[in-house]
Amino acid sequence: MDRLRDVRERIRKLRVERGYSQEYMSIQLDVSLRQYQRLESGTRDWSLKQLIQLAEVFDMPVYEMVNYSRDPTSEYATERQMRLLIDRLDVLNANMDTLFPNRKKE
């Protein structure tokens, strides 16, 4: 049962890192706040449907959420940060073209 505890802890950690309240999560999963608290604390077990819903809320595959061999938050955060940086660079590049229309492009 340690694995189930680990999954619950990962879900709690993901929720906290993203700044989501238990109330917000209960709304996303269409359950009462008390039911969500029971799920997160381990009084009740997650259903497959709820794990899929959680993965959608966290924008990550279910297997990363329940992977026991590594912490999904660190890899996910790095991947997400890279996507954000690339998006920002694209915006900066577009602004450079507007500000300096005659600049050399490589």
C-alpha cells in the first residue's frame, strides 16, 4: 500500500505546486470538497476516471502522475519551463523583426 500512499502524496504535491486549492480540485473532479479531501488523504481510493480527470487538470499523462520510479513534478516542470521559454523567445523574435526590419537574420 506504500505505492498508493506515494500516488496520493504526488497528487497533493502537484496540487500545491500549482496553487490549486482542494475546493478547486473538487470542482474540477465534480465531487464534494469532503469527498476530495477523503481521496487525497487516502480514506477513499481514486477511481480510474478520477485519475484521468486529475491528469487533465495537471496537463500531464496519467502514467507520469503515478510513476513510482521518479518524481513527475521535476521533469514536468522543466519541460513546461522550456515550452514557456520557447514561446517567449518567439515573441521576442517577432518584436525584433518589427523594431528592426532591416536586421540580418541567421
